[in-house]
Amino acid sequence: MSRRKREQQSFKTDKAVADNIVESWLCIDCGVNTAPGLLSGPDLRLALALASDDDGVSQTFGGDTAEVYTVKSSLWAAAGMRAWNGCLCIGCLEKRLGRQLRPQDFDREDERAFARLPSTDRLLDRRGLCKMPFLTDEGEEREMVIDKRQTEEASQAWRTSALALRGRRAVSDTHQMKHALVCAGVLLFTTTLAGCVSSQRFAAPARQPQAVPQAVPQAPSGPFTREREDREFGQPLNGGEQ
Ligand SMILES: [Zn+2]
């Protein structure tokens, strides 16, 4: 039987009223309200009957147990469900299936109509989505729903860049070490060279003492007198007497 025929059959046998309104949002296994704020089928029909055509019925959807979704009909059938025979929370559906849901279990309609509605974290997780906190320009803290792959890609990109940075640091350290070794080598060579020069300088033969210039006796000049004789040859032993 085709999907369309199964849905039509369920519509005829499982719906109390032939319209497209969900009869009850309560999980048929555990009773939790999967759509807090939304009216049940009978209440919504009554509200619609009382409202004017222009106003319609306003409903506010959201809450801690909000889990409105659609999965592929084959999976829904595998859980023993029909198109219109009730709702299941994620936990009860997974219990029936015996495994956790995966992003590919949801159908296209789910992504188009329900994926951005308020939901539990576990439903977001099964869809491959997650909440990301952010600050508005006014400094207000908000949350947005993003694809988990984006955060994983961002995280992977961060890890890759961190590893690359660490690698560059390692290369830089090696380069610096090489540079330090080269510097040390140059310093050692320079020191050794300086030592050789210094040794040579200190080992160089001592400079020959320069000959001390001897006093050259002045040639006598002028007339040779008794005073000159005494000055140049000293006092005679006999006291100068002839
Ligand atoms: Zn349940």
C-alpha cells in the first residue's frame, strides 16, 4: 500500500472529525503534552466556531516538553503508528524503535515547517541541531538554533588552526634553537679567534728594551779657565792649591 493510501485509510478510521486538526497533542504512551500552548482538536474547533473569520484563533506554542515533528512514514509505521492515530514524544518513539533517532529519520516537511519551532534539546539533538547563545547589539543574551555540523566544523577548524599554530611555534622554536646554536657557534669561534689573537699578543716576544740614550758629554766650549776646570774635573785633591 502506498503512503498516500495508508494516510487516507488512517484519516478515515482514526479521525473523529474529518478535518486536518490534530485531535490531541498528548503522547499516547506517556501522556506528556508534546505541544504546550496549542489547543486540542475539540477546543480548537470550538474556538474557531466562536471567532470571526477575520480574527482566527491565536495560539502561543512553546514549553519544556515541546516536541512537534514529522518523521518518514516508513519509520512511523515501524513504530506501530498510523498517520492520524496520535502523537508520540521523542522518548516514547525511540523506545518503540529501540534506538535513537538520527537527522535522516525526519522528513522534508519537518525541516520546512517544524524544525525552527521551540523544542526540547533532545529533539534538536536528533535533528542534528543545537542552540547557540549570542549577545544582541543591545547586550541581551539570546539563543539561536544552528546546525551542529557548523559548530563541529568551526570546532574542527579551531582545532586545526590551534594545531597549525602549535606546529608553527615548534618550527619557530627549532628555528630559534638553530639560530641560538649558530649564534653560540659564532660566539665560540669569535672567542677562540680572540683567544688566539690574545695569546699571540701575550705570547709575542717582549719588546726589546730600548736603549737608554746616554748623555753625550757636551763638548767644552769657551776659554779653559780655572773655574771651568773645577766644574768639569772636580776639585783637586790638594784643595786647589798648586
Ligand atoms: Zn511519551
